[in-house]
Amino acid sequence: MEFRNERHFQTATADYGIIHDWLVYGHPDSRKANFLSTPGFFDLVLMREIDARIVLMELKMGKRKPNEDQQLWARVARLNPGVEVYLKYPTDWESITWILK
């Protein structure tokens, strides 16, 4: 599947999750902190009641890598049993659909 940019990739992933009964939260630009958040939070948070899953997903285009803030969020999130943490690129679309089925 082709994506024009990271926003398009994020929207397609969120839409796929919604179709498959996920609750989805996405932040348009998690690099920017506000008075309630630390920069670097995941692009998407997906939760589903039927199988009690929580998925945190960072989406990247091209050869971009997570920055230090994003790496810290992922490291801390992985300390929590039952929370699934993923870094995905457009080339991972098949894997994304498998995770969210």
C-alpha cells in the first residue's frame, strides 16, 4: 500500500483499527509537548475490549528512526506486561493488518 506521508499512513492505520473494533487515539504531532504531556508519545494508542489488548504504535516514513523522546516512551511502555509496543513503516502494512485483526 502506498502512503503520501506519515499523516496518511497514520490515518490509514487508525481507520483499519476502527474497522476491526479498536478504540483509537492519535495525536497529530507528538513531538510537541503541551502542559499535559511529555514530547515523544506514540502516534497511535489502540485498545480493544473483546481481547483486552492495548497497542502503542509509532509510525515512521522512509528511513526515519524514533528520536530520544520516542525511544524513552517505548522503553518505559515495554516494562508493562500486556502492553504491545510497535515501530512500523509503510513496508510493514501486512504486519500491521495482522496485529490489528
